Amino acid sequence: MDLYTLLKPLLFRLDPETAHRLTLAALDRLAALGPLNPLRQPRIELPVEVMGLRFPNPVGLAAGLDKNGDHIRGLASLGFGFIEVGTVTPRPQPGNPPPRLFRLPEAEALINRMGFNNLGVDHLVANLQHLGARDFVLGVNLGKNKDTPQEQAADDYRIGLEKVYCLADYVTINISSPNTPGLRDLQHGQALEGLLAALDRQRERLSRRHGKRLPIAVKIAPDLSEAQLGAQAELFRRYRMDAVIATNTTLDHSPVAHLPHGQETGGLSGRPLKEKATEVVRRLHRHLGDGIPIIACGGILSPQDGLEKFEAGARLIQLYTGLIYRGPALVREILLTLKAAGGGDARGIRPPAGACCRTNPDRSGNRGA
């Protein structure tokens, strides 16, 4: 029995946000022990190239666990091939009032209505500047401030993109959280086209300035019709998005409505989301083919769940709720299963394209670029 399995009953007696903070603080302290860290998971190498970046393995941490980039080293000790921090907004904001995070153990699920609580992009930038050399891929998830008018949303994403451009390996545009009023409206029609066009233009300017083209992923909701997915796919191709993360949390609480906290407002994650998220990956892959890679997220609590995402068309997967219920051992279990199944992708492996800007030292841990 591993250490997390022993500690989990104690953690689950605490308020979820308190347990979250204590766990991250403990990870930081244990990471300082190096090889003596009892939660450390030696990383399994199963390299894959996605978005022009070399990922040491295809299992990553989803955004939300470390919004401010305060705990990257501790989380990196768990064996992930990539870590995504955020969601971060241009200005600090407190998020929604607590309680705002709820466990549903019977369903191995969470409901959250956090509301992009974070210390602002400048705090994250300071953390990334002090991170030093690393040997994993780092993504930054960007959002808009709650009080930014919808017609000015693109400005918030442009600010975030410019601030982290020389520090991240890729960025994710979060337009699918259900906990910021009106945010999901940015997934559709002229609002989506205007946002993607603005980001494409901004990236071109930054690329010329820094000599690096930063990959952009877009994170979408699971609650989309076939027509909406098709329209999104067309715009993702037109404006040269580099990946799609499928999916965010769902507003459909019907599988858990009978459980304590099952009707709390917020996005549902965990096992009840698995089938819905996998189906979105499958449908999205039919629209995109291999032209734009899919990063699958949602309901991955076992190695088999991970395999199903890859079989549906994903190139990478991300964990969050599964990590809460199963602990760090889940990362290793998935990778060993993938390795046994012949997983991984050794095609054309190379260091990340443009691993640093001309004016910034390389923080990617990869040589060459």
C-alpha cells in the first residue's frame, strides 16, 4: 500500500480546499528530499511528439491543480511528461465564495465552482522565471477576468499570451469553464472566430519579435452538439490552432443528482464525465483527423480509461480528478499499461521547436531548438 492510499482517508475528512492546500505544501517539502521522497514516481520514458514538442511521455497534469505555478517542482516529481498550470487571468481575482469544491466519493467525482481564483499572471510569470532548467513540457492555461466585458475578452487572452510567451512550451485558451459567467459563449460563432483571429495575429507579432512560434491549444466543453463541434473544428484549422483539449467539466449533473452535493452548482468531473468526454474526443477526431492533435481529459481513473482515450483519437491525456481519488501511482500505472500495449510515438522525435526566445535563457531543459 503506497503512502497516498494511507493518507487519503485523513485527507478526505478535511474540507476539499484545505486538503488541496495541505497536499500541495507536502508535495513541495517531499520533493526537496529528492530520491528519498516517498511519493516520488520515477518518470517512465515513452516519448511522443505533439505540437512540435517532444513530450517525455503522454500523461500530463491538467490545469486547475496548480493555478499559480507555486508547486511545479513537487508535481513534477510524480512522473508526468507534462504539466499545465493555471487557469491564470491578467489580474488577480478571488474566484467564487466558498464552499466551492465538493467531493462525491460514491461516484469518484468532484463538483467545482472555483471561478478562476488566482493571483494573476505576473505572479505566475515570477514563478516561471525562477523555475530553472526542467526536463518536462510546461503549459500555461489562460482565462479572462470575470469583470472583463465579453467584447474585450480577446484583450485578456492577448495579455496572458504575451506575458508567458517566452516561459511556456505551449498555452491553452480556456473558453469552456462553466464557472465564469458568459465564458462558454466564446466557444461559438463570431465570438470564437474573433478570439482565434486575434490570438493568431498576436502570435505572429510575438513570433517575429522573439524568433519562436508558441503552440496554442484550445480547451472545449463536453456539452457540445455535433454541429457545434464541426463549426469549432473548421475555425481551429482556419486559425492554425495546434491542439484541442477535450474536455472541461460538464454541467450535466444527472448521473449524480441523487448523491449528496450532486446538485451543487458547478462543473462535474471524474468518473461520471468519462463516457461523455471520450465521445467528444471520438467525434472531434472525425472532424480533425490527424491534422490537429487532441489532448484528452475527463474521467481517467484507471489505465483502461487512459487507453480508451487514445483509442478514441487522443495523442496525449491529462489527469486531475483521477489523481485525487487514485493518487500518484495512477500516473505510473497508466504508463506501464501503455508501454505494454506498445504505446508511445517515436516518430520524428526532436527537441521542442523554439524552446527559448532570443532574449530569454532556455528554461525547457531541452538542448537545441
